[in-house]
Amino acid sequence: DAGVIQSPRHEVTEMGQEVTLRCKPISGHDYLFWYRQTMMRGLELLIYFNNNVPIDDSGMPEDRFSAKMPNASFSTLKIQPSEPRDSAVYFCASSLGGGLQETQYFGPGTRLLVL
Amino acid sequence: GQQLNQSPQSMFIQEGEDVSMNCTSSSIFNTWLWYKQDPGEGPVLLIALYKAGELTSNGRLTAQFGITRKDSFLNISASIPSDVGIYFCAGRVGRNAGNMLTFGGGTRLMVKP
């Protein structure tokens, strides 16, 4: 399996622009997670899905952030409008099942810089 | 909310030395995980612990799930240059919380050849 795939790997945009990050989970995994990583706050869970349904979005920082999972093999995280403080590395992870022993596999991340 | 305190924040050691890092929590976790993150990549799972008191090894890595369920440590023996990276602990509470993980702040390991 190719693992979790994220695109783009790097994104540079200007403040106010819309940013869309994409994720393809590992085939067959029914949980998908979006994380944000910054030096100040470390790894933060933004939102996670189970069977394409958002389960917990309490980590989404503001209404400017939205995430969708239209099918089992694709998810997007959108920031509109983007702000410089959104600059971070955004990771997508997936896992098979929700039990205590299920491992989350991370993608390579999207490094976002908002100028 | 739950927080994981990971220490030390960074370590700079000589190749061949042993390394120890730990995580503590104010609340109980039912699963402890240790991840390593290389520069420009996502975290990769190293060791998973599922029972209090459990001691698990993966090559030169050894991790233990604390008896109180509020702590865990990771040891690396005979460090080598490729051990460089950021090590994260992560905890999971239980089924009621789904599959959510709480991450520690990371330990940045630097190894001098």
C-alpha cells in the first residue's frame, strides 16, 4: 500500500486566499484524522471522521476551517480566508477501526506558509 | 483537557550513548504510543503499549506503560546517527473517546557521531 497520501506537500499563499489540503487515506481504513503541527503548540487534532462522517471537530480553530470527506478515499481541509497564523504543517492520518489497539498512520504532511 | 508532559524537550548526545525520555499525564490513559518524526515527514509509530506495566522492545528501543497508567518511558540503547529526530509520546483514553490521541510536546534528539 502507498500509505497515506497528502497533497500538496508545500503550499505558499497570500493572506486572504483560500487554501485546500487533500488527503487520501490508506485503502480500507475507516478513520481519518487531520492534525496541525506548530513549534508553539505541537501536534493538535483538528477533526476526525469515521466512515466519512465527522465525529469530533472540537479542535477546529475557527469557522475559517472546514473539512469534508465525500467518500472513503478522499478528504479535504479548507481554510478560507487564510491568515499568517495558519502557517503550520498539516498532517492527515488514518486507521482501521476505533479500538484501543488501532494504529494511526500519518501522511507526509503539507507545509503551509501564509504570507 | 488532557495534557501530556514530555521530557526532556531536547537531548544532544554522543553516538553510542543510551537515551531515556518519558511522558507523564494528570489523567489515566489506556494506550500509550511512541512515534518518531524525521525532518519533513510524518510521525511513524515505534512502539505501542496496551496494558499497565507492559514492557515492550523494538530492536534497540524499549518502552514501558506505567503501573499508574499516567506515565510511560522510552529508552534507546547504543544510539546511532539515524536515531536523530523528534520522538513523541501519545495517549489514548478509551473507546468512548473513539480513536483520539493526545500527543506530548516531543523530545528532539540529536546524536553526535
